[in-house]
Amino acid sequence: MRRTLSALGVAGALLAAAWWCRPVDFRIGADPNARGDITSEYELFFDLGLDGAFADQPDTAVAARAGR
């Protein structure tokens, strides 16, 4: 049986991580200077099964994961 990356991930053989999460990447509304709610984004990603993330503010990512 041939295994795909998604099958390995579902089986728990791989970890999934997001690359470069930054508050400015998650803007709310049309204002280019507005910052988004990165904590809620992290919580959503972790709730969806993300194992980790590379972040500009790792303390924010760690706090969001701990608060789940």
C-alpha cells in the first residue's frame, strides 16, 4: 500500500506546522494598517490539528496554544 503525505499525517506519523505566522498577515477589514487577531488565528489553527508554528512573536503562539 502506498502512503501519501496526508495519509501519514492522519496516521500521526507526521507533524504539521505553519510557517511564519505574523499579526500583520491576519488583518481585519480593509485598513492596511490594522492588525488582526493573531491569538484567535492561532487558536483556530491549533483546534484544527496544527502541531506547531514558526512565529515572529513566539510568546503569543505559546500563550494561544496553552489557552486551548
